[in-house]
Amino acid sequence: MPRFSVIVPVFKVQGFLGECLDSVLGQSYTDFEVIAVDDRSPDGCGAILDEYAERDPRVRVLHLPENVGLGRARNAGMPYATGDYLFFLDSDDTLTPGALRAIADRLAETRDAGGPDGPDVLVFDYARTYWWGGTRRNALARVLSEAAEGTFTAAERPEILELLMVVWNKVYRRDYVTARGLVFPPGYYEDTPWTFPALLSAGRIAVLDRICLNYRQRRQGNILSTTSRKHFDIHDQYERVFAYVDAHPELARWRPYLHRKMGEHCLDILAKPDRLPASAKGEFFRRTAELFREHRTEEPVPADLRVLQGGYARYRARQRTAALGDTLGRRGGQARAAVAGRVKKGWFRAHALRPLDPELALYSAFSHRGVLGDPAAIHRAARELAPHILGVWVVRADQAEHLPPDIEYVLPDSLAYHRLAARAGYFVNNVSWPGTLVKRPGSVHIHTHQGTPLKYKGADLLHKPGARFGMDVPQLLRRADRWDYSLVANRHSELVWDRAFPCHFTSVRTGSPRNDVLVGARPGDGAAFRSRHGIPGDHTVVLYAPTRRDHIRGGHTDRFDLARFAEDLGAGHTLVVRLHPSLAEGPARGLGLAELHRRGVLVDATDEAHVEEVMLASDVLVSDYSALMFDYANLDRPIVVHADDWGALTAARGAYVDLTADAPGHVTRSYRELAALFASGGWRDAESARLRAGFRERFCEFEDGQAARRVVRTLMLGEPDVPVSIPAPAAGELDALTTT
């Protein structure tokens, strides 16, 4: 019998049905069957299902003689299921790549811990995908990550019940469903009387902290998001939940919880302006209040539900009072913000009348994310070489607690920030300062950038409308007008910045300060990272660092199966993955990376604050088009470029260097080529070394391990260490930069 029976009820989804079925049939894990139930759909869904069944023997189609609704269509499919686990997939949603493999692996893992039959229910994560292209991960994903180990019951982890009460973010052991007699009732909130009994009765629940399903948020057509009296169905469904509890005395302890949950759920429906017709709201409130009284327990009524003990008029008065309070609060907040803005501007102007302080430097990095990158390296050097210059960091409030105790800092847009910004003699940043900052004559702005540019930047993006979506290029250049010095690690960067930012700054051939630790790397420098992540000292560490893709919605897509790559590398190897920083807080890691890290398949280093430490701990870099390779070349360690979509990237974003022609190492264009390169050992052969030598000569030209000290001595202390003005580029040299 198959591992999974995927039951797909189908009604009026002909535009989405193919995508749904393809997402299942295209899974790398193939031990499943699909039972598609045509709920008498009036469009072309029936014919589409028949076409799929004809092409793929794993698909079985049931054509119902009449429309019965979502829940009973699922019921119709269950008798035909032969799989160990039931997976109820709505026909407009899709599975993410590798989802079934991840679920199967997690079931096997928890079966060993929980018994021969495995868990009764496994709960996985999902992401909402919107019709306009946005993606948002489940807001309560932390519940899954915090409960990731072993199996449990709802009583042991009641927070599992706070997740969305739907059927499709779980798989259910078929024998458990049969034994408990679980079926779907008719109605529009049919998931409620299925999910509560399934979770409350389960002897073993497991979780998978991975996004396995894309929950489509349709622009129209979702009954639960439309104005209708059909929302009255929620009352009948909770009656069924209470009836189930009454029939199972062992669940009696859950009555107070369900009583509260029912009140909250119904009031939430009532509070939404677009759910119920205005003429039906009073009736809905009264029916809710009746149900609330009928099932009341001896537990005290929570304060936010006491409104159900009064009449509808009292409820309406309370809602109007709350709405008025919200309006007044917003207006008051706007007024306070306006006053605060004027105070801050006045504070800045007042301090701007005082002389600049040549012994004060203001630092920031990556939009105030902490003491990081090139500015951090310069700050360390300034403490040694120029201790009389006070260095103060601008850091976001959520990052301040992570700072070392000896770091002085201010919060962005605070009065202290405006006071220091008005008088600081030096400003050091790898991102342009906010547009509100007024540059005073005599202040010195040092812009470090974020490495050597590969993809188009600044004014060059004017020719790439897709890549500059949401970016105000003129504003970007106005901010760059404040730069006095632009630090460069090579002649290539010097020319690119002059072209991409046509502003009045001086390029300084200092090298990249943050790369000083790479240039001077010694054996054992990465030992702390290896120890922290349990990597054996004799392992070959393969660092995979993919870039962000502007031509893909959300910026990320897995180019190959990370688990397979980790396995193919073989014994004695550890795969370390570091996503682009802009993807750290999005859904990208939830698509499998976090789960693989938890299982010890690989190491997720995305959250590591200091990327230099990650590079030092590795033996080889695999990247697509990340600028990290220019920094990594300073280590003189092998680099592999995985360029499977080079044409798409250059068409969408543009590139200054043709990495397929001027590569720092071997180039692969498919996973088969990548795996073969590592299997053969060719990633570190003589040709790799030859290519790397040429790449280092071109892009590590000014890197000598003294960049941070050179910046301090030259630009802050005025010592004639290196020239701060450079000759103009030769005629035609700028135009030669654009290779694609």
C-alpha cells in the first residue's frame, strides 16, 4: 500500500487544478496515490481530472452524481484510500517541492520515537500566497519550531490548538481516522468539527517545521471571505464539537477551552466588516450568545468574552466606543509623531549651530543591523590607532541587546541620534544614510559598500526596470551625493562605482576592511564556528551561498535539492548553507532549510552575524552569483560557480562580469555536473587553481590585510599612507564594464 493517499475535492477550480495536481505528481517522493473527487463541478474540472488519470496511474477520479460540498466530497474519497496516511489537499492549493519527502522522513523519525505505527497526526507549516504575488509564512510558525522534538499530546502542548483549525496542514494516520470514526459534516466550516476531535483524541502528535503547502489566497471565490449568511454555519459546527466531547468523557477537560474558543471564533466573524450582511449581525450575535450560555462551564468567563453575556445593543455600543478610541488614538499618535518630528529637527538645527566634533565618528552597517562588515573593521582599527575618536553606532532597537557591552550606541531617529548626527566629524556606513540626514560642510562621509559589484547597481538599474522595482534611483543618487570617499578593493569596483553613482566622491584604493581577516587567515581561524555547530575538525566544509534573484517573486528558489547534495558529498563532508541576508526573515528557510538543519543534514548559517567567520571555517565555496565570491577569493580556496540560470539573471538584473567566461573556478550548469565535480575531486584540481589565480589577480588587487588601518590613518588621521585621488580611467574603459 502507498504511504500517502492524497484526497483532492474539486469544484470550480479549472484555472488552478493543473497547478495543484502537478505539484503532487512532480514530487521527488513517489509512494502515494491521488484520489480526486469531482464534486459535480460545472466547469472543465472533470475533463481535466480524466486527462491526468489517463496519463498517470497514480490518479483515480470519482465523479459524484450531485454536488455535496467540500466536506462530504472528502468523505466520498476516503473509502478508496489505501495509504498509511491521509492528506486532504484543496484543489486550488499546491505542495512545495520536496514536501512529501520531508513529511515521510519526519513520520519515520517520529515512528522510531513513538511506536511502530507512527504518530496519529503530523502538523506541518504553510505559507499564504496572494493573487498579486506576495507570500507570507504562517504567523504562528514558532509553535512548530518550539515543539519540533518527538511526539506529544494536545494536553502536553496545548499551543498546537492555536494554529489555524484547518484540515489541510496535517496528515492523519488512516487507521486512527477509522478507529475514531472521523468524518466531515456538511457545511462551510467543516474543518472545525474534524480538526478539534482529531487533535484532542490523538495519542501521538508530531510536527514538521517546514513549509509544505502554499495556501492560495484567491481574489474572489472563498466563501469564508465573502459576505453571506452562510457564516451562521459556525454555530452548528461547534455544536458538533461539543457533541463529540460529550460522547468521549475522557475529553471533558477540554470543554472550558472549547467554550472560550467558540466565543472568540464567532466574535471574530462578527467583527469583520465584510463577513455578515448588516441585517444579519444582530441575529448572529444572539445565536452566538445562546450557544455561549448553553455550553458555559464553571470556569470564569474571560473579560473579552463577557460582552456575550449582554445584549446586542451593548455589544454595538462597545464596538463604537472601541472604534472611536482607535480613531482618536491614531489621530493622537499622528499628532505626537508630528510634534516629535519637529522637536527632532529643531534639536538637529540647534546642535548644527555648534562646531563639528573632529573626535566623534558615527557608524552604521546594513541599515542599522549591528556592529558588522567593513564599518566594524574600521571601528576596531580606529580604537587602536585613534583612541581619541569616539565611535558611536546607530543600531535598531531589536539588535541593541546583542551588542558587546563596550559598544556605545544610539537608536535611529532618537534625540541622541540627531544630536550626534548634527556634530559628528565622521560618518562610516556600508548603506547610504537616511535622506533626512543633512551633511554639514567639513564632515567626512566614508562609504564602504558591501563588496565587489557583480550585478548592476545605482544608475545602471535605470536600464533594468524589473530589477529596480520599488527602488527610487534618483533618491539613491541624492544620498550618494553626501559621500566623500568610496572604498574599493580593485580597479573593477572603482570604475563601476564611478559609473553607477555619478556623484562627487573620491575613490580610495584601500581594499575591503572586513577582508583583512581573510587575507591574514591562519590555520584554525574557523575552529570556533566548527565547534559551535558540531562539525568535526577533519571534515571538508562545503559552503553554499546562493544570491537573491530579482526576477523571481520573493527572491529565492532552491536551485537543487540540498538534502541530496549533502548526501552526495559523502562521508567526511559537511554542507553549510548561508542564504542572502534579505531572505533571512522570509519564507525561504521554511521551505526545508530549517528542518534540514534541525535534523543535522546540514548547517544553516544564515543567522551567523559575521560571514567572515563562516568563510574561514569552510574549505570550498559553491555559489551562483553572490558577491561573496570576491571576498572568498582572498582565502585562495576553491570556488565553484553554479550558473544554471545565468541567462535569466543577466537579462533581468544585468552583470558587470561574465562569470561563465571569467570564473574563479569550475562552472557547472546542472546539478548533475555539480555532483560529478565533487565526486571526482575536480573542484580542487590544477585548473581550479589556475582560474582562481587569475580571478584573484583581478579582483583582490588592493587587498593586503591592512585596509582598515589604511582607512583610519589616511582618512581619519590624515597620514599620507595611500593616495586619495586617482587618475581618470582610460577612454572607453567604463563602457567595457557592461558584459551583458
